[in-house]
Amino acid sequence: MFITGRLTEHATTQGDKVITSFAGRQLTYQQFYEQAKRLAAYYQSKGLKKGDPIAFLLPNSDYFLVAYYAAHLGGFAALPINHKLAAPEIQYILEHSEAKHLIYDTRFDDTLKQLSDTLQQVETVLKVGSEHSLEEVLNDSSFIYESVDLTSKDVNVIFYTSGTTGRPKGVMLSAGATEATAQIWGEAMGLNHEDRVQIVTPLFHCAASHVFSIPVIYAGGTIVIEEAFSPEAAMDTLENEDITIFFGVPAMYSILLNNPRMKELNLPKLRLFTYGAAPMPYELVKKVKELYPNVSVQNLYGQTENSPAATTLKDHFALDKIGSVGEMLPKTEVQVVDEFGESLPTGQVGEIVVKGPQLMNGYLKNEEATNQAIQNGWLYTGDLGRFDEDGLLYIVDRKKDMIIRGGENVYPVEVEEVLYQIPEVLEAAVVGVPHPVYGEVPKAYVVLKNDQHLTEEDVKTYCSKNIAKYKIPEEIDFLEELPRNASGKVLKNVLREHQTA
């Protein structure tokens, strides 16, 4: 059936039910389905073939989800792009994916003007809020939709995720993986047609789309979308929209729980607080449980490469197993293995590997990285972890040195490559350091060439033109030299100790 078959079924059996609510605009299942079909038919009329990518540069809205389902209905590949990226980063994704079709919001006009050469490859452009607009297509009933036969291995979404090489990698997820993920999270969170889930995190990330939006629609529920996280708006929505499930990263919970208004909210329908992307400190979980004793708390763990779905820590362990990412999800196997791929006993630390129907097909145009990531049917996550005596998983380190800044992934090598482009810089290293709100932020250590001078502001200004704002180092220390071992490798553990010294 896949997720499009379930949408078709809901449009028939509960066509008048609200599927999305955004900025005062509501769509029913029938309206949403018709709009998605029209957009799919529009692209069919343009001659797109099965698997052709359609790039989205869109903020959170109901349009994002309509476009996502339209791509699936037409047999195409949805390609959400992080709109927080700098122009060179967006350029790479468009060129690498060879996307010839783009849907974007006119608020990103200035960014796209910097990509004039790249945009010459684009054959169709639909804008939100302009002539030749997405809205016109969604309301045009003249396009004739032809149903498409999909197989479970057909790629229907590509998420670009940064890699340790510094270049983003296109994670190809199939129709079968997307449906399996909807089923997995539906079972793990007990989703049903009465759920109203609040989306405040970016839909271009797989968590907001694949852990919540798609599974909730699969279950016949309602998605209440906010364009971005704002504490006041989030509290208004929680209270006024009969929200049953809220998802946020720990930094969001910290901000909300430190707001006096949070204690005054009346939330009779709320049944589940969920979090992910980073561990939630004990005191924060405790505060949630004290304020809302009748609301369950659940941690979610996965990677884009597994759709994302690996493990979950449910409410009964919320305070007893702080730091754990929980038990294996339905349909999913998880092991901790040594360097030879052999499963390790309880308590021993090794690499976390995952197997299940939600795994990616591979990385787009990157067979070498695919073969490194998927071995004998297991996805090697790059995370180091251990199981405890109750079979619960703990992440003890990130093998890839990834920094998670308030839910946004930052790979040090990406930032380092930009720093090395600055003419005055001899060498640079980036590590994650603790932050009271964002959990951790990037910090750069820079060595300048002889007789060169730069200020912290100079470095940040250069970075701002080449990488997303959230990747810019919060602090920059200038050193005489970087600490290295005998083989010349930079000792990032020493740099982290330098931070706490």
C-alpha cells in the first residue's frame, strides 16, 4: 500500500477530517489528497520519470507536506533542502543531485540569485507567493493524474546529510523504508486517528517528517505545523490546538520549562512529550514529569540512514535510565559490535549497528560510502554505545565527532574546510563545547600564518558567507600550534580539555 495508498484510503474514509493546520489554514484529507494529485499530475505533464528528484527549498508549512506526498504519488523523489544552508552548500546539493525541478519560497530569492549558473540546469520552478506559483498549480484541476506502480525499493525521498568528508551525502530512502518507518513509529508511540501532533522542528529534517508527520498521517491523525520554534507560539499552540503529542530537542524543553507561563498551561489532551537529537539531562526530565505527571515522556533515536528509526526510551524508564536511548524499535535489530563486526557482550563499548526494513538504499552516487555504511545488511551508524543488563542502549560517544547544536547537526570537518579557505589561516580544528541552551556549540582553534592577523569577528564574518549560521563557531581561540600525536593527528581531546581548564 505504501504511504500514498494509506493517504488515498483516508481521503475516502475520512475525507472531511483535518489533516494539516498551519497559520489558520486547514486542509481536510480530501483537499490535501486532491492538491497532492494535481501537483503530481503537473510534474507528469512535464515529462518527469520515476525517481526524478524534485527539490524543495521551503520553510515549514502545509505546502511542504503536500509537495512531499505529490512526489510520492507521481513516483518521483522528494528532495528537501535545508533552507538554513549558505548558497554554496545549496549549490552543491542541486548540482550533485542533478535536480531539474525546484519548489521554493520567494523569501529565498536572494540566496538563489547567487546560484544563477546552477539554476540553468533547472527546467521547472514553482514559487510560493509569486507568479507561476505553487498555489496556482494546487488549484488547477485541468492536470490529469495517472497512478504509478511503485516497488518497495523505488527511491521516493532523498535527504542530504553532512558527512565526515565535509561533503553532504544524499541518503536515498525507498517507498518500502518510508512505509516501514511510519508503521514502526506508529506502534512505538501508539499513534491513532485522534492524535494532533505539534511540529515546531524543521520538516526538511527527517525527524519532523518521518518520525512524526508521515506516521501520524499514516495513522489518520492531524499535523499542526508551526513555521519555526518560538516559545510563546509553541505554548499558544499547545494550549489552543488540543495537542496530544509534542516533539522538541532538549534545548527547546529547557527554554519552555524556564518560562513561568509553562506552569499555567491547561493541556488536558496532551499525552506524550517526545525528544531526540541529544540526551535530556536528568533535572530537565524530572521537571517535565513534575509539571505534567499525567503526560508520558519518550526519547527517540535514529539516523537519516535508517529513516530515522533505531531505538526508543519509553516513559517507564524516563527517570531510571537517564542517558539511555532505550530499547529496539519494532521490526528493528540493534547490536553493538567490535572492529570485526562481532557482537559484544553487555556493558562493552563498540559501534552501534542497525538492521531493518527502514534502512536506506544507499548514498546517491557514492558507492564507496554506501559499502562502508552498510555491511552484510547492517547499517554502521558511526555511534559508539553499549547495552546495559536490561537490554537498553546507551550512546557513549560519537565516532564521527558530530556536534549537535540545539538539534542541528554540525560536522567539524565542514567548518574546518571553510576556515582553511581564509588566506591568513595556517591550520584549524573545531570541537564541540558545552552550552547552557543549545547543549553544545562549535568552537574553533585557529593557528595563523607568520605575521598575519585576524580577529574573532573577521573569522565569523568569513564563515557567515560560506556556511549556515548554526555552524559558525561560537568562540574562536588563536593558538601558536595545534596539539598533535606522533602521527600528526590533531588531538581534539586535548582541545576539549583546554576548554574546561
